[in-house]
Amino acid sequence: MLFLKRNMPRVVSVLILVIVFSLMAVNVFAAGENFGQNAYTWLQSQIWFIALLIVAVICVPFIMKKMWMQLAGFLVLAAIVLYIVNDPTALKSLGSTIWSKVFN
């Protein structure tokens, strides 16, 4: 984590550049009747790739320091987070399942 503490301004600036350039490179999704759905679909796909990039950046120090168990734990947590980012309705169904098991 020392790597991230020292290089956080660089990581943030790279993420900002990626977001800005991806916004500039995208076709206008305002065409058509369902602007909101088009914007949601586009934003959801962009957020998934940004989250994947963040996971890759965080994995580098674990690999460099040969911290294999921490890497494995982080990858399990990252897989769960990436699944939720990819399919946000899964979090709602998980919450309703837990609610029904606990209170019924």
C-alpha cells in the first residue's frame, strides 16, 4: 500500500485522463428516444473498465512484493465488487434474499 500512498496523485491523474479521453471518444448517445437508458448503459460499461483498471493498479504492489495471500484475498474481494459493478441488480436480489431469510 506504500506504493499507492506515494503514487496516488499519478494514479488519480491517469484516471482523470482516461475518463476525459473516453468522454471525448464516445459518439453522442443522446440520439434516439431513450436518452436515459443509453446514458446508463454507456456509463455502466465505462465504470466497469475503470474499476478493472483500478484493480490492476492495486494488484501491482502485491505482485512486486510477492504478497500472494493478500493478492488472493484482494482478488476475491475485487471479483465480488466487479460482479456488482457489472450487474447492479444482483445486489438488490442478494439484499432481498438475505432479508427474507432473516426476517421470515
